[in-house]
Amino acid sequence: MRDFTIWFMSGEHGAMKSTEEYSRSDNDVKAELERLRKENEALKKGSSEGLRMKVSEKGAVSVYGMGRFPVTLYKEQWLKLLSMSDEIRAFIAENEARLKAKD
């Protein structure tokens, strides 16, 4: 089988690019994809280690790490919920048999 190079016209000035240049850029894309996959895995592992919070675009408090999606409430909602912590704990204790646990 014979080796050969194919040339492509590209760019606004009609610059020529060879198949080697395209394959190098393809390798760059593959390397970037692999880097992003590793970063994504690291972020997934980090979220299972604990909770983290951030202020949302709309000014609410978002808590990440409890599930697939963040739990987002406005300040007043969080304060109201936190003020009910004893009642929430009592409710959970009273309904322990009917409640499921998520790992």
C-alpha cells in the first residue's frame, strides 16, 4: 500500500493543510476529551466527599453533593427550614419505618 498526503484548502486565504495537520488537530481533540473526562471523574469523586455551596445566578443558595441536582432555596426559605430542624428530625424519627435511605 502506498503512502500519500492529501491537501485541503482552508482558511480565508486559502491556506493548504495536509492530512498530517488534520490528524494532529484530531489528536489534540482526543487529548482534550481525555483530559475533560478525567476532570469530570475527579469532580464526581469530590462531590461524594462532602457538600459545597454557592450563590446561584438568581441570588439563591445552592447546596451541591446531596444528589444529582443541587438543592436551591432563597435565603428566607433556608432560614425557615433551619428554624424547623427539631421538627424535621422528630418527623424523620416518627416515620423511620416508612422512609428510605439513599446511599
